[in-house]
Amino acid sequence: MTVTTTDPRTGETSDTGIAETTSEGVAALAAASESAFRTLRRRPRAWRSGLLRALADGLEADRELLVTTALAETGLAEPRLSGELSRSIFQLRLFADAVDDGGYLEAIVDHAGQTPIGPGPDVRRMLVPIGPVAVFGASNFPFAFSVAGGDTASALAAGNTLIVKAHGSHPLTSARSFAALQRAARAHGAPDGTLGIVFGQRAGAALVADPRVRAVGFTGSLATGRILLDIIDGREAPIPFFGELSSLNPLIVTPGAAGARGAEIADGLFLSFTGSGGQLCTKPGIAFVPASADALVDAIVARAQEADAQTLLNDRIHGAFDEIRRRLIEEGRARSLAAPRAGGPGYASTPAVLEIDAASLTPAATEEAFGPLLLIVRYDSLADVVGALSAVPDSLTATIHGEPDEAEQIAELTEAVRDLVGRVVYNGYPTGVRVSWGMHHGGPWPATNTQHTSVGVTAVRRFLRPLAWQDAPEFVLPPELRDGEVDVPRRVDGVLHLARS
């Protein structure tokens, strides 16, 4: 069976000529990945950082083809896609810098000697690669969370091999991204099996079940995440699953902020929940607004009613969007302020805005709707917000808009949301996630099922494990743990030493 692709702008489906990967094909790729891993983990860090930079150059060389292909498979705008590809290229180079830096290794040396509780052995510890990694591409980011995405960059930076499961919404983009990476990897001297790709749902399930796969990175729906977790639970040896699954991302506007800059917040919030068709994991899907802030709400509704339709990624998202909206009204008792309108022959829709009172908010009204939908919650006091947050699922982010003279209220709201999310944003918007050393992109279940981030340099920690060498001869030690000057920061006999310059 071959894989098809659909242009969401028109709804037209065509054959890609790409065959779905068989179970035998998955097994062969896993075996090659395991063999390549044994070679790859012996390569020095400088070689690995060079590989990451070569992959970035390979994507840049194919920019025009990749963006053009993604246009026809996602319906996303060309500037958005080109910017996203630039993001992928940048994060590969950022991880190369991190590999050169070496601080992520957490290198520690405790020399043998007397301790307060008696003689101690020589112990040396650092983080090492975990093994072949399976990565699942996401529908909404054909580059940054797909074949050329952050999971790929962080897994390779850690010293692993990987096999990507291409997303069914953009198979040609996946195949062409993989081809660009594969050419670059081979030119750099990477062993066969360093990178692999599979197509089809059954191939994805077989990949997760394969005993040679040592970790899984997944960005997608909560329902699919549960299916993959069930497969992992059925393995003889369980493995880590790093899933980003569902997020509503509450945004709170204080009375002071609504009064001082309500029009500005209305514009920013509208752009944030409708950007990329509202198909972002950090989209603010629920906004707490004072009951008195009619002008702010009216401005959002007016923009939604005047907006042109945006193309959604696929028929499943398009169909679920209004289905969930109707369910929020019927079961969650929300009121419709702006209903979506279809647009064009493909999977397009205008934004939707719902409203509910804080006292009436229940979990039935807080289901994530992937697409340009916002639920506005009207409140009388900040105590109403704190109480209503119990009905909101834990998320990737929470946002607080407040004024300088509301320090006490902002501190109270920060305390209310800090255990519910992985990132708190002040007087801004959670969409547009920065790729940097300090960025965190995770949150409590169901946002993710792990404490680790999928964005930024610390994402590499997911695909590493600690290994200690006790009383080891020097020749078996990695260079970073040998005595003398080294090019990584490390803790020696309890004292932190910076890398040699």
C-alpha cells in the first residue's frame, strides 16, 4: 500500500508513490540503528557537533523545495513555513554549540581517598547516550516538530541514532526533509543507520514495540499518546516515553490590565489564539477576563466575525473543531459569541469565540479544541479565577496580564498557576516559543508525561542516562573523565571546575 497526501487548501488527495513501511522493514531499520549506535557513541564530541552543523547546511540547501512541498501539504503560509525551517536550522546549530560546550554531560570526578565515613573508591560519572530513539512527527509543525525537528536535534546531540515516524499529514515534506538530512549525514561520514524513517500507523506501532528502540519522543493527541503508552507497557523492557499531548494554556487578564490596555490585549490575544489557524500547542485556549471588560471582549468578537477563513491542517482537525465547539456549548454550557464559518473547498474555518461565567466553569467546558477557538471566562474577583482554575487541565503555559500597581494580585495568581504549568508568561503571549538555553516547553499531565522539556538545549537530557565508572583504568574512561585538563566543565572532588579555555 502506498501513502497518499492531501492538499488542505483544496481537499484534493494524490498518491505520493511512497510505500507504507512493513513490519520487516521496521525491524531492519531498528537493527541498522542499533548497529550504527555502537559506532556513533565512540565518535568524539567534535565530530558530533560537526554532524549537526552539516545537517543544518543540508536543510538550508534544500530550503526552496522543502517550503514549497510543505505549502501544498499544510496550507500554512509561506512566511510561517520558511521561518519554521529557519528555526529547525538554528536549533541544530544551537545543539552543536551545546555539544562543543559539554556542560550537558554533568561530568563528575571523585578521586579515591579518605572520607568522613572511611576510605572511598575512585568514582567518575557522566551522562551517556541512551540508544536508538523513535521520534514521531507532529502535524502542526512540518519542520520544527517533525523529521527535522527538536527531537531529532536533541537525540543526535546526545549521541543517539534515531528513526522518525513520518506524519500522515505531510508525508512528502517528511520524505524530502529526510533525504536532505540523509545526504548531509552520509557526506559527513555518519554510519548507515544513523537516521531512518518509517511511514504508516502500523509501522509506528511496530517501531515503538521493537526491543532495540530505547526511547520515544512524541508530539500529538492525548488519545494517540495513550495508545503508544499501552504498547510500551506491553514490552518486556519498558522504555521512556516523552510525550507532549494536550494543553489549554490559560490566560488571565487582571482588572487593572483590562482597564489600562484592553484594546491592546484584545489584539494580542486574537493574534495568539488564531495564529497558524490556532493549531499551536501553546495557543491560549481559555482567557479569564473581568466581568466589567465588555470592550475587550467585544473587540475580540468583532475581529473573529470579520476574519477570513484559515486553512486547517487536515480533515480530522477540521471535523473535530466544530464538533468540540458544539460539545462545549451543549455539555459545558458555554455561550457562542462568534460562530465559525467554512471557507473555500478545503479545510478552512473562521475563528470561534465562546463565553462562560467563572462560577459555571466545569471540566466539561475545558476540552482542548485544536484550531482558532477561544473560551472567555468572565469573573467578578480574582478569587473566582483561582477557584475556576481547578476545572482547567494542567498545561504547558499560563499567562498573566497585570499592571505594576497590582503586584500583590500578580503574585497571588502566580502562586495559583505555578503547579499547573511548565512556563508562566507575563504581559505577553505563550505562542512563539523561543529556542534557547533557558526555554522550557513541558508541563504536568496531560500537557506532557515528563518533567523534561522538548524545546531548548535541556531537551537533550531526555535521551541521556547516567553511567558511573568505579576504580576504572584510564584507558576505558571517556576523555571528559580523565585526569588533567579537559574541555568540559566538571565537578572534581566536590569542587566545580570550568572547562579549559
